[in-house]
Amino acid sequence: MKTLKKVKAPIVEALISAYNKHSYHFHIPGHTRGNGVYETFKNFMGEKFFQCDMTDEFDGIGTLNPPTGPIKEAEELCAELFGAQKSLFLLNGSTVGNIAIAMALSLQGKKIIVNRNCHRSVLTGMIISGAEPLWVNPDKLDDWSLWGKINPRDIENLLNTHNDVEMVWLTNPTYEGVVSDIETISKICKKHNVPLVVDEAHGTLWKFNKELPTPSLDLGADIVVQSFHKTGGSMAQTSVLHIAKNTQFDVEALVHSLRLLQTTSPSIILLAGLDAARANLETEEGLNNIQIAIDNAKYLSSKIEDLNHIKQLKQEPCDPTKIFIKADNLSGKQLETILEEDYNIEVEAASDRGILLLSNIGNEKKDFEYLADCLKDVDSKDYTKLTKENKKHMPMLIPKIKMNLREAFYSEKEEVKKEDAIGRISAEVIAECPPGIAILLPGELITQEHLPYLEDYSVLEVVKQ
Ligand SMILES: Cc1ncc(COP(=O)(O)O)c(C=O)c1O
């Protein structure tokens, strides 16, 4: 493999040395290099996996909290590559990063500006911290049943009306790859001297190809969370929280919150996966794979152009590796089921109107050739006889907020039948994943309009009257 420079991967290297060293182990994990694992599982996974399953502290691997040794070095290499002051490895996904941000930086009763379609982990953070959200509703793409861009003017208006906002906390891009004007929003935040946090869970690769949008860290955001596992090539549940070089945030408060929340037994396999994903982005092959993902997405888009009944969402700017399509006469869930059952295709997500397909660094051109052929086949068939489904999936309602999130969540509650819950105040978060956007949040008035989203629920938890 050709590389642009000598690439280091300290955790990967420490893991290899620990694996090769013969030692006697009297510590966790108690399966002791796989000896104590259920045989069927071990045989399926392979012995090596369990021999590598170690936690920090042992065998010269360093520690995560606080970062020492190879783990510290790996975080520093990550910060250098992404242009951050600090990059902190997260082992419960961007979820734990968002909760730590809220805990450290949005204190009880303090106002923060948040987009309505934020991920449920942002809500969890606000339930814990007690912050007072000022909601921003992005544009609605009604033909697609999707949320669109956040309008910078809405942020400016809120900052003009409230002079005590602690931070602006936005999601960019949306799950479907719609990109907001973070550059303008960042300038507005700086003018008002309010820090900007961006949940960039779906934008890990942006720094590494000019055809992808510019990462928020390069546009002046103070803190950015990225789910490396979503697109960056690390394993599930591994993410990174980047802190900008010149942030006004209390960096130590954030580091301390994270220390309270993260596991004390971090998996070296997962940490090595993060280290390897970062290292891969410094290799020619890693960068080529991003270009291939973009080219594959363009290829698929060009094939979709030729279809009669299947259309692709087109927004500028956008992340071209996220392809959202809809088919005439089919809901997104129906299209998902057809692709799964008739063609063995697993899509990223399905919503009311369409499905989300990702062109990833691990995909090959032939995957897209197959997908394009299958879509052509679907396009030629008549599905008009399929029964329409009533359930709605993508929460598009503008919440009517009656109570603070934390107050409602910790209030005295009762369970009531869904139909009897209309007019009551929700005491729980209902947000199905994907996309993890709230159908109901604590403190929100429950209305008739919520019912089509709640078909799978018979009772709801509401604030006791
Ligand atoms: C916008 C957004 N933020 C945060 C998260 C949580 O990320 P993770 O799964 O890495 O915890 C998700 C997950 O889907 C997401 O879509």
C-alpha cells in the first residue's frame, strides 16, 4: 500500500505488541484471552478477536481517562489531522459526546438555541442539564417529508431577541445529507459572542475531499462531534469529539463531564478501530476510497436520472454520498421492503416518502451496478395495488412546548392510553431510530397530529395532572 507519509497508529501498534507478548493474566476481562468464552461464539468470531479483547491500563496500552500512553498519542494525532485543539475518543458513540456537551456547557435554566430535528442524545443532554432550549425549525422539504436547511436568519433573530444565550447547538448535515450554511451561522455566533456546537455525526469524511462539504471545525465551530463509525471506517459505537483551537468554551469542564460518563473499562479493539480509521485517512488508499465512494454515488445518481418513477433528492450544497430517493406510489418503508425481500438489498433508512442509501468507503462499484439494475427493475413494475400504509415515520411536527424538558421528565407521571393522552403533556422522549428525531419530547403538548407516528404505542407517559 502506498502512503503519503509514514503513518502512525499508536493504539494499533500497542495492541499488536500486547497480543504478541506472552504473559500470565490475572485481570479483566475475565474471559482471559478467550479461554472463558462460550465455544460456539469463540469459534464463530475467531480466537484472535478474544485474544485482542483487552481494556486499557495493561500491557503498555495507556489509559483513556485521563489519556496517557498510546491512547493519548492517538488522540493527539487525531486532533492534528482534524485541526483541533483536542480530539477526545468516545466509546458510546456521538451520543455520549452530546450528553457530555450538555452537562458541561448548558447549565440549568440557561438558554441554548437548538434545531427541532436534533438527535435524541441532544434531548437526553438537555434533560440531564436542565437547559432551556430555544427551538429553531429548519426548512421543511414537504415533497420529501424531510427536514431541510437551518436558516441563518432564524439564528440571528433569536440571538437578537435573547441576549442571554449560552450556546448555539446545531445538527449538520441532516441524516439525509442536507447541509446548512454553517459559515454564515458561525459568523453570526461570533458577532454575538456565543459559541457554536455542531453535531456533525454524519460528516466525518468531509475534511478529506473537496467534493464534500467543508467541515464545521474549519468554518469556526467551537465543538464538533463526529460518529467515526457511521462513515469514517471505525467500528460501531466509536466517535470523536473535537474541540476547536480558539474556543471560548470551558474545555476542562467538557473533559470532566466526559470522564464522568465514559466507561472505566474501554475496549482496546474499539479504540484501535478509531486509531486505525484516523490512520487510514492519512493513506493514499484511504483517500482514494473516499473518491471512489463519491464517484459511485455520482454513477448511481446518473442512473436514477434515467428512471421514470424514482427520483433523487437534490439540494445544494449536499453530501453527495448520501442518496435519498423516492418512488411514485410507494412509501419509503414499502420501497425498503421491496428492495430487501426481492433483491437482498439493505438500505440505511426508510422514511414516509423515501429511502436513504449511503455510498461508503467500503462499497465497490459492482455494488452500485447491482443497485442501479435493481432500481431500474423496480421502476418498471406496477406497485399500485399495494395497500397504502398510515404510519408516519419522520417526525415533522413543530412541538408545542408547555414545560421545561427536565422538569417534565422528572415530574410525577402517569401512563394513559394513547387516545386519552391528547391534550396532556408528554413526560418521555419518543424518538425512533433512525433517525432518532423526537416524535414527542418531555414537556410537549400531545395532539391529534402525533397519532399517525405512534401506531406502535398503546400507552404514553404523561405529566400527572
Ligand atoms: C445527527 C445525529 N447525532 C447523533 C447521533 C448519535 O450518534 P451515535 O450513534 O454515534 O451515538 C446520531 C445517530 O444516528 C445522529 O444521527
